[in-house]
Amino acid sequence: MSHDAITSLLKESRKFEPPAEFARKARISSREAYDALYRESLDNPESFWRRETKDLVFRTPWTETLEWNLPHAKWFLGATLNITESCLDRHLSTPVRNKAAIIWEGEYGETRTLTYAQLHRETLLLADALAKLGVEKGDRVAIYMGMVPEVAVAMLACARLGAVHTVIFGGFAADAIRDRVHDSQAKVVITQDGGYRRGNVLELKSTVDKALAQPQAKSVQKTIVLRHLGDKCPVQMTEGRDVWWHDIVDPNGHATREATIVDAEHPLFILYTSGSTGKPKGVLHTTAGYLAGVHVTSKYVFDLQDDDVYWCTADVGWVTGHSYIVYGPLSNGATCLMYEGAPNFPDWGRFWRLIERHRVTILYTAPTAIRAFMRQGDEWPKKSDLSSLRLLGSVGEPINPEAWIWYHQNIGGGRCPVVDTWWQTETGAILMTTVPGASASKPGSTGLPMFGVVPDVVTKEGQSVGANQGGMLVLRKPWPSMMRTVWGDDERFRRTYFSDVEGCYFTGDGARRDEDGYFWVVGRIDDVLNVAGHRIGTAEIESTLVSHPAVAEAAAVGRPDDLKGQALVVFVSLRPGFTAGDALANELGNHVGKEIGKFAKPDNIRFADSLPKTRSGKIMRRLLKDVAAGRETTGDTSTLEDLSVLAKLRTSDE
């Protein structure tokens, strides 16, 4: 092994086979069936992708499946299409026409339902209005909205015209909007007056005004404003620039806007990811490959059936919302629940009441949310009837085994398969998981590769490591939904993703592959800790701590140490009924020593009410490194959900 190999420490032997009743009805019902499809996807991708995308609408079929000039891929060459015809039009001649596409609930309990026919009509009416404002094929449109049905309408309307949308999460401040508008040179911004979050009004339009007042945002010609809160959030309209959605969208108009037909590689959207320094990266996804990826993964990973009510709890401002609220589920004719508010408003039972009220069958949420629910105690889910659930999913970061078990038992009642999914903004679609009717699940493992995906665990030199040895997680072959470049900066694309391991896409993660071929992600390579000569992934130390009954969440980071080179500091938030103090800190240190080894005992355990997280729920370990080292915070903090969390951590250190 290379000297920089990652030591994998997590010992997890539990295994959960698919329930027989679930497997009997599943789209893929055995490991043999999965293996055959996976093999075909690699050996004969032409036949695989033609069959698996036969339900989608291509105006012109493709003549070549893949053209690969590393690092650039082109998929389905020669094909022409418009993605909205696969998500909307194709359903109108079937019973899906009158099926609910989006069931929406606001934070205060109001509900709306849009059928596929209604969503199609709303999309065409807005597309027509955008065209009248001068939006054309290839133009960029920024969307800064909350979780309302119109955010999906706005995305689809852009796609209808062949315009490129860039959705900006509705929690970002004005500077983040300015930067994304400037980089994409957006022509139009679509926003709303305001939205609710934990009972508070978020003034979205006024934030847009601050962004557009800056000279870097001069590309914007028009702003479309949806009236959502009305008198509860009055706004100032700038004459000549701002127009009301309801003034330009004619509710009595004829929804006849023809789809603009585009090439397979035509840009569909830009989604910005913030880096540790400098300007955010504009991840560019194109049309046909992205559609194929999200369509096939939605169908098989969530085992979508005609009567499912599917709820992905992500915000549309993140890639999970793009792929698994809008394009993936709609291309399969699924019914999606969309919720505007916070998971703990007005209390920690809100998610479970939503599931009971709408008879949700599939729940797809983040490990951070699961651990937050764990921390509040088992009594909250017990107050609601969760018997409608048949499948659970996890997304966003590795799920530690104890959170997996809690989710499986307390939310799924022990009867629901759990699909832990690994993927990235850059990958567009899920790349590793356990297909729920076909493969056993191992708590903490992200499972097996999806179709057409070839992951590997390697050294820096690109050599594959053995079973249960840690290394760098790479992807050896292109896949349809992969990002095509960084918008306006192809050199950054090459440098960021294809320069670390020759011939491979480097994911930035460390991982191991076990003797059954299952992958276990051990954390970001940047977060690997050098402890007593061992390179240890943060996920494994954190999982060990969360396995202790006192711990709800943990984040492990390193700090410079004159003697050891690097000292291990762990930030811990506790479950109810436990008290922070030296005695518990010693107990937790001994727990790590027992489960992993004395060399891995933390040098310092710090208790915190909460940990700094992005608005998508990921722990910002980079900021915790600064706190642990006693230095000022550097880099981009625009994605931090609550700045006060960082302030409290610094105060507690003084």
C-alpha cells in the first residue's frame, strides 16, 4: 500500500436483506437481475440506454452513444429533444394526465395540488411570457425562490424555451446572488415577494433588489416577481425592470407554446457550488445525458410505482431538488410532495404529520435531519401514523450506522428498505446505492455502483487498493449525467476533477470497498486526519461517537500540534437527558479508544448545542478547523445557515 493510504476503522457487520414482500413487487427483484443489468450497462451501453430511455421523448434518435475525449464527454450524439416533453407532454395522453404531479403544503398548513395537465399548462403560460420578455434559446435565467410549486414551473418554463436556468437557493444573501448572476450573465431573474421559514418572513424580492443594485449584476434586464405572501411582505417594484408574475402570465391564455428542440448536449442548467476560496463553481449540466441519468435512477433507486407519494425533503436550490423533485420524478410520472417550511415548525413532529396526512410512501432526506430527529427523542415519530411508508432514502453525506438503524426502526418500522445514496452536484444523478428489492443493505455503506458507473478506490498513483483498504474514490469511466465543464472556466474543470489521478474523475472523497464489493465513504480527502501515523477518515471517528447513547451528532477535525503534528478535536452535540462535562468527555474518549484503538482517542472533546452547517445540512468542518486552531474564519461562508452557531463556539472557547 502507498504511504498515503487511508486506514479504515469502522467495524460494521449488520446486514439487512430486502423484505420478501417488497422484493416480490420491486422493479428489480434479485441480485442476479441487478448484476445482469449492471454488466450490460458496461458491456453493451448502446442497447442498455436505448431500452432504459424508451419512455422518454426524443425528436431525433441518437446515432452514437458516447464520444469521450478526456475530460470531455458527449452522450447520445445526434439526438434532439426538449426535456419538458419527457416530463410533461408525454403524460397528457395517458391516465397520468389527471394524476397529482406536485402536492404542496405551506408552513402554516395550506395546501395546493397541481396535476400533470395543470403543471403543463402553467409551464407553457410562463414560457410564453418569458419569450415575450425576450428570453431566447441559450439565454440564462436566474431563479431565486422558496419551496413553492412555481419554482418548478419556472425551471420547466426555461427548459421549454431552451434557456439555461441557474437556481439560487432562497437562503442566500445578496452578494451570493450578485456573484451567480454576474458569472452566468443572467438576462432575467425570477423571484417572489417572500416566503416563510420557522414562522419568520424571508424577504426574497428585497434581497434580489440589493443584488441587482450592484454593478456586477447589470446583465439583468427583467425581474419577474411572484406574489406569494401579499400584504405580509410588501415590495418595491422598479419601473421598467420589475414585472408581476400574475400580470404577464395570462390565466385565460392558450397554453400552446411549442417546445424549443435542442441538441442532446445543449446546456440545461448551471448550479453553483461554493469553494473554500474565490468565486463559486458553475457546474454545467446538459440535456439528454442528465435526463437519462435522473430518469433511470429515480425509477430504480426509489422503485417508483404508480400509486407512490414520493417526498424528497431537499430544497430545489440544491442539485437533489433539481434531480429528485423536478426532472427525475416528473419524467417517471410520479407524485411529489413539496413542503415550504422547516422540519421543526411548529414542533419536531411536523415531518411525521406530513407523512401521515399525505400518506407518503417514499421518504428521501439527509443524515443531518435524521440525527436532529434522533436528538429530539423517539416520541415525536410515535405520535403519527407512518404505516404508509414503504421505502426510505438518505442523501447528502455518509450516514453513520446508528442513525441508519434509528431511521430503519423508528421511521420505517423495520419493514422499509433504506437506500443510502452517494452522488454529487457534479455527477448529476445517484452513482452508488443499494437497489432496494435486489441488494442487501449494510448500515453505513453507500452500496453498489449504479448502471454505467465504474467507481474504484485507488492510491495517488492510480493503483487499485485491496478489499477493506482505504484510498481515493475515483470514477474510471464517463457516465451520462456527469457535469460537462465549469461554466466559463474549462481549465478549472480539468484542474479540479481530472488532475489528481491520471485518467480518472476524482470525487474528493476517501473510501474503501469491502469483500462484497460494497463501497464505504470515509469522508472528504481534505478532512482526513493524521493520527499517530494513521490516516483516518472523519466519518469513522464520528460514527463511533454517534454510536454512544449520549451523542446526537459529532464532527472530528484536526488542529496543529507541536508534538504530534496534528491533534484530534471532536465537537459533540448531545441527545436529551445527558449533561456535558468532564466525566462524559472521558467516557466518550474511552468509547473511541475501545471501538477503534487508543491511538484514536480525541485530544479534546468540545460540547456544542449545535454544529455549523450549510443550508443543505452538511457540517462545515472547514470552519470547525478554524475554531479548533483558534484562528479567524477564512473563505466563503455564504452557505452557512446560522452564523450565531459559529459565534457561540468561539465564545465557549474563550
